[in-house]
Amino acid sequence: MKQILLKNAYIVSMNTRREIYNNGSILIENDKIKAIGKIEEKSLSVNAEIIDLKGKIILPGFINTHVHLSQQLGRGIADDVDLLTWLRERVWPYESSFDYESSLISSTACCVEMIKSGITTFLESGGQYVEAMVEAVSKTGLRASLSKSVMDVGEGLPKSWIKTADEEIEKQIELYNKFNNTSEGRVKIWFALRTIFNNSDNLILKTKQIADELNTGIHMHIAEIAAENEYVKSNKGNSTVEHLHNLGVLGPNLLAVHTVWLTDKEIDLFKLYDVKVSHNPAAAMKVVLGFARIPEMLEKGLSVSIGTDGAPSNNRMDMMREMYLTSLIHKGRTLNPKAVPAEQVLEMATVNGARCAMLENEIGSLEVGKKADLIVLNQNTLHSLPLHDPIANIVYTMTSENVESTMCNGKWLMKNREILVLNEAELIEKVKIKAEEIRVKAKIELPNRFPIINII
Ligand SMILES: [Zn+2]
């Protein structure tokens, strides 16, 4: 039995009463939280690891509900371009030039970046090499729901990506049977629907049926751009959400990503069917999707969480920054300083994220019996002091540099800013080489923004 005691910390538990233990302790036994609050050291086993965190903050690990692992090496290939150029001329050629090895490097780099910003669980939108993603998650120690990128219709798609609905479903069932609940239970396999542009009704219906049978989730980009609703209306007679409602697909295991263009009626439908929402503020602004009506959704009691999206659309896998943006953009949009306050942002990044991951009984808060997924924040930096209002300070002033240590499933993944699960310096070199190799293979030429004078 392995015991770790973290003592004298400011513990933000995010339990149902949202209690904060000032000068509190947490006892971790193997992968779970055994006790929290006041803990007598004499009750511990002789070889227990005891860490004094006086003056530091402990939080539940963040849950990033929308990530594209295989886009990590594409950071910087699609900045300041419109969405169609972004997709068809940059990201699709790039991703379709991937093989297992590039996918593994991309996924691993993305996981490590997430660990460094305090993320312990993430939900992957769907990539081509799920096996490589499983390998990366297994190695880096994170918790994740992974899925395959699934597309059976659509204009401009790389040919090798288009499969029949039956082929897509069969492959996903195979992945589920092979990988669901592997890596000490950290890996879950979900089903994915890329967008309504790329998925037939037949595929959508089959996905819903099988995901329900297997009691797993469905990850889908929904109402991402205004043109999406126009397209669905002219082709299927209704908006995306109404169409999915008519098909019977709305339900608690559906994670709707972006949801920028929702009407009041559609928000009510989401509430009625307990559809989960992933809000990605940076990507929505950078790729100019628009401003999702998040305060309205939270007001109605929807489970709204936060996602980073992929590296070409954010370009940071950084939950600290994403929380900051979440609070700010909705104040700006609604001209209301009380919109999405700091405590609500923390709920989105933790307990709401756990509901979106369908893991609310295991993660999202620090409580006895839950998994030991937590982070330690060191606020002792000039940019985050003074600490008059700790909860506000976490959201408004701290950055990922304040994340000192990250633990998932009772295991330290990063301690005192050092990544423990792999050699970070080696990974950095691999990222540089592989990213350039793929850019050349995908024939992506980026214009020089300023004249370059090469000095020989
Ligand atoms: Zn996405």
C-alpha cells in the first residue's frame, strides 16, 4: 500500500458544499483519497511520503473537455486565416500526412503540455491513430476519453478519411473492446461525430444506438458556425440541434462542443435532455466562430465545462489561461461584471468537467473515495501576489507557471515543475524534427510576415 500525505495546504475541495480546508491535509492511498481535513500523522504507514505544502493551494486536477491530440504538431500552421482555409488548406493536409509515429509524438507533446497547466483529465475529439493516443495517455499517466475521427460524408475531405457508416461503427466498437478501461482504468473509449457536415443521419443514429448500449459518451462539434445551421436547415429542414433532437440523439451522454449558435429553445432542449457542453473561448475567438451564450446556459443549469480545442486553433493547451478568458469574454459580451464569476469558472473546470466526462462519481472534487487527481499551486510569484482573494486570484492572475505539481490516479506526473513520466528535453527535440517533416510532406507553405535577411 502506497500512502502520500499532503499537509498544511489551502485545499479547495470543490465538494458539494464547496468547502475550503485552510491548513488542511489530504491522505492519498494508492489511487484514491483516503482522508481529508485533519489527519494524524501517527496513523500513517512507516514509508508514507509526507509533503509539507504550507502556503500552497491544492485543487482538483482540471478537466479539459475538448482536445485534438493529433493537431499538436500543427501549432502555427493556420494563424490569421479564415475557417475554410484553416480546415481544407492547412489542418486536413497536415493531419492526413500523419502516421503512427507522428501521431504518438503529437499526442505525447500535447499530454505533457496539459500536465504542465494542471490538467489531469481530457476528452479527445477524435483522431486517426487511436492506438497512438492510447500509448501516449498510458505513458504520460493522464486520464482521458479517446475517440476516433469519424466521417462518412463531406466536401474537400482527404480521400483516405472517408469511410462508410458501417466501417466507422465497426472500427469504433473494435477500439472500445480493445482499449476501454485500460491503463489502470484511466483510458475510456468514446464515440465521435466530427460535425453534421461530415456525418450522415445513418451514422449519427447508429452511433447513438451503440454508445447507449455500451454506456459510453459521444463527442461532437455542434452549432459551431452560423453557416452550419443554414446548411442543415436547407438540407434537412431544421437547425443542427433540432435535427439531432428529431433523430433522438440528444441525451446525457452527448458532449456538444462550441455550441456558439444556439437559440433559447435549443438551450432548453439541452437542459431537458441533460446534453453536456464544452466551451472553448480562445478557439471560438481565434477561428472567429463567435461568442457562445454561456451565462444563459449556466443560468439554466446546463453542465458547461471548458476545453482548449487543438493547437492550431487556440494555440495553447493551457487551462489557466482558458479559465481567465472564460470569465472575461462573457463580462465583455454581456457588459455585466458579475457574469461568469471566478467561483463559477472553477466549477466549470472541475465538477462540471467531471459531469461532461461522465465521471462525476470519480473525479472533479477532492473527497474521500474519489480518485487522487489533484494539483498544487504555488502562488509565491510576483505576478500572483498579493493573495487577497485566493479563488479570484487563481482565475484572474495565476498562469500555468503557478502549477507546481500535478498528480493523477495517485501518481505524481509533475513535481516541482519537473515532468516525471518521461524525458521532456528528448520530447522537445522529437517535436521540432517531426513537425517540420510533416509540414514539408503536407506541402504547407507559410508566408513570411516580415522580410527575412539570412546572414551567412
Ligand atoms: Zn474541435
